[in-house]
Amino acid sequence: MKGRWWHSLGDGRIQCDLCPRDCKLHEGQRGLCFVRKMEGGEMILTTYGRSSGFCVDPVEKKPLNHFYPGTSILSFGTAGCNLACKFCQNWDISKSREMDRLQDEASPQAIAAAAVKLGCKSVAFTYNDPVIFAEYAMDIADACHAKGVQAVAVTAGYMHDAPRREFYTKMDAANVDLKAFTDDFYYRICGGRLQPVLDTLVYLVKETQVWTEITTLLIPGKNDSDEEISAECKWIKANLGADVPLHFTAFHPDWKMTDVERTPAGSPPSYATRMRFMGRSPFGGGPIRPPAATTSRGRTGPAGPASRDSRSGR
């Protein structure tokens, strides 16, 4: 399928304008994400209509603790990613160069129909980042909305402003991976930058009605210092509000970071104490989380997420 968000360069190449990588491609060349390609002088999304697999999950696994809690969500992804995280825990999908592994029959309408048939309240674009297959995800979201199914983006938030605004008009909820709170970590370990992710978070919370939660994977010795966690929590409180759900999840050795130990059990109390001290509410996390809050904060009643106005006073 023809892709969007690109422009031609004077030397015969095209530049992708979807994310801050700004990949400049020759004919036949793919971007770092591997799924966006210059073909016939245009941008092509090579994974449109193809999926690496499906799974029905509890919505809390995304993690989304306050978006229709207790419901099921149909999770699926494609292949590729626009970051290069050395610790990627879905690396077999996000780093895949095996396009043949993708299933062929995954039209937006078929995915929406499957969600209804399986009793899922929502569909999650996950496993790899939906930013890189934004056109496909947006079409799926439209098909889902036509059947009363919600659309959820599980994303690193690494996206330019113009496509970000179009993309999130189609989304009902997002969990954004805030991978660390230093630009050095993003540059050295993820091959990206921190600021575009912060820009996405501010946009989501301040300018949209998209229900937003945040996840930080705690990697021992890399992003879990008192100073960094304190800085992250203070930034969230100051820029997003004290009641935006923040999840801390546990790292396990994977991909190119097998020499780092797992996040130790017993860590959560200290994180939760620091968060409370700074006015943050420890809403929960992954395998190391304290008991998750299950309070409903629904814009559509006791089963749904809160409105932005009721959450933050805006």
C-alpha cells in the first residue's frame, strides 16, 4: 500500500516524515523500521494487511489499568520498529526481517470482526510499534469504531507532530513506553532521543481525549537510580498531572542485553514510597508492581476510562 508522510528530495531520494529518524531512501531501500520502502519513487508500507499474530489478553496486560478494566483486548502486531532498543523483549517481531512470517489475511474489517466474535472490548496495536504501520492501524481503528470496538496504541511515542495528530484522532487509549528519563539512555541504548517522546506525552494528555498511561521498564544500573526515577516522576507531575497512571515493569535479560540481571524482587516498595513522597500515585506495573488500583474512572459509566476534564480539572 502507498504510504503517507514523505516528500521527494532533489537528489532522487525520498524522505520519510513519520518519525524523527527522517530516513532518506534510494529506490528499493527501506528505512530503519524495515517496513517503509521507496518503490517506484513513492513510499510504500510493506506490511499493510499482514500480521505477525493475534492473542486475546486482559486489558490490564497492556498495561492499562483504568481503561475498561476487566475486559478483554485483541492484541496484534506486524513486524519492524523505528527504535533499536538493545533490551527489546519482543525482538523476534520488532527486529524481524522475515516478511514471510506475516499472515496474509488481516484486513481491517477482518480484525474488527474477530474482536467482536471473541468478545473483546478493544483492539491493541502492540508487540511492535504501531507508529511504523500507522496507515494500517488507522484503518483498523475506523473498522473497529464502526463495530463499537475501541482502538489502543501500545507505543514508544517516537513520532513527528503532524502524523501524531492524525494518528491519535483514531485512538481511544494509549500506553506510552517512557523507556528512561535521560537522553543519553535513549541515544546509546535505543538509538533515539528522549524529547520526541515527552512531546507525545504532553500532546496526548493536554490536547486530546485519548486515555493515556505510561510504562517504564526498570533495568538495573541503567535507568533505575533514585535520581532518574525522581526526575521522571517530578516531570510527569509538573507536565502531565499527578494522576496520569505510571507503571514500573520488570526487566529480564533479552536480545542484546543479556549481561544485565533481572529487576530484583522487592524493589516496588521503595519506588512506591518515592512516588507518594512526590505526590504521585503508584498505580501499578508489571511483575514487580504493588497491588494495582482497580478503581473505575469511567467517562461511559463504571466500566470506562475517565474523561480528561474530570481527571485533571481542565
